[in-house]
Amino acid sequence: MHAAGMQGALADVTRLLKGQTPVGIFPGLLPPSLLAARALSRKILPPSLGRIGDLEVRLARTGAEVRGAQALRYGVFFEEMSAVPRMGAQFLRRDVDAYDQICDHLLVIDHALPPAKPFGVARPTIVGTYRLLRQDVAELAQGFYSQHEFDLGPLVARHPDLKFLELGRSCVLPPYRNKRTVELLWHGIWAYVLAHGIDCMIGCASFEGTNPDALALPLSFLHHNARADEEWSVSAKVSRHVQMNRLPASAIDMKRALHVLPPLLKGYLRLGAKVGDGAVVDRAFGTTDVFIVLPRQAISERYISHFGADAGRYAA
């Protein structure tokens, strides 16, 4: 790397460590109210949220574990998929942003694998992760992550008495993209929802690719068949709004449309989720994003029965 490139990389790393510090490096930088809100989950949730064989789901407990989740995200988003890393992320080989220090990080850990030892510090082998941001924490910080793409204000204003939870940065290592891992992630989310009294889950789901015309079939399918009603609707920001209604309903091959939906998005729809109005092209991540809204009251009863009304199905 030439001198100018190295200086740019070091500047990016410096910015990450100053303004976008991962949990556990400089926790004192956060105001006391935000530190207290962020720490609540560790007080009200058990150390383990569930287990299937050697796989366990729980929240990250240390900064090293959060960095492990960031490294997993980097491998999936930037090495496997088409996201373009900033120089700082490339230097660190971790997907890092300012939200990491205020979110809870849900982990699936494979205890059959030896712990990773980056820089000589042992940490469990993380094979799946989700990032969780509660409304009470978001309101003390910079708001929800998805507010950069979608206008959440009207949704929250229509439901002032509800508690929202943003789900994001979901990824799983390729060998673990199976029913067991996904079930554990959702078991952990359900336990988290119950413990915090969450009323509605929100977030973005992504299609690979930044050409909406190439995604006309699935986007149109969602527009005609899975749009949220007015009570729960969220619109893409005007400056970033991409029309989802690209094909008439009569032209949609339903079987093919379902086949090309990303597995995560299909999972949300099965649970009872709906999508917002308009998509957003995220060129940095090489994706086209749609907004997901999943009120707790809309979750299919069979899924609640499956995981247990008290999230006890896979309790450790």
C-alpha cells in the first residue's frame, strides 16, 4: 500500500476507534443513561437463551465476543457477498459501525469447535449472529439504524405506547445455514422479546444486487401480496425511494417469485411480517433493501407454540 493509502487506512481506523468504538474498548464514552439501558439485558436474561446439541444461543458478554461477531459479519458481507468495505474495515477485517456499541449482539456458538484465539485471546467460535436495538436505547443514542433508509417517525408516532425492537446484521456461516441454527437464532430473539416486553420487530431485509429492474419479480410480489396496512406502513425516504410495483399482479409467477425470495425474508413472511412501501438501493453493501414490520400480535400462533409461550423449547 502506498503512503497516502496507508495514511487513509490509519485515519479510518482512528475514526472507528474514536467515534465508532466497538463495545468493550471505551465503554466509558457512553453516557450513564445509555450504559444503564444497554446493560439491562444482562440483568433480566439468563446467561444462556437456548441450546441444541453443541450449538448455544446467547448474548455477547464481552468486547472480544462482539469483535468476533463483527469478524463473522465481515466474512459474510464483504468476502462472500458484494459489500464494499471502507479502508478501516478492510484494515481491521471486521464490519464495524457506531451502532455496535449500543446494540445487544445475539450469538450462536458451536461448542464442538475449538475457541478462536486472535491475538492470543480465546473467544468462542461464533457461527451466527443478529444485532438487536431496542427503542429505549435507540432514543438515547442516534436512533434506529434503518432510519437512514426509511422514515420510521410516522410508525412510532402512531403507536406511542408500543415498544419496538430493530433486528439487523443477520448472518450465519455457510456450513450452519440450516434449520437448527435459524431456529436457535429465532429462539433467542423470542426470549429477548418476552424479557423486554417488545411489541413490534422492525428492520431491513436485503436482496443481493443494486438493479431494481433485475428484482422486478420479487419486489412486485411483495408489493402486491405482503404490504403492511396503513397502521403499520413505513415508507422509504423520498430521496432514496425505489418503486416496488414494477409488474402488474397478473404478470407475477407466484411460484417463481417465492423461489427467488431470500431465505431470511421468506422466514419473516412465514412468521407474519409485512413489508413497507418502497425499496432502497444500498450501494455500499451491494443490496436492495425492503422494510420489515412484524407486530408481536401478528406472529403465527404455531410459531409461538413451537418456541413456547415462555421461550422454553430450547432452554439450556
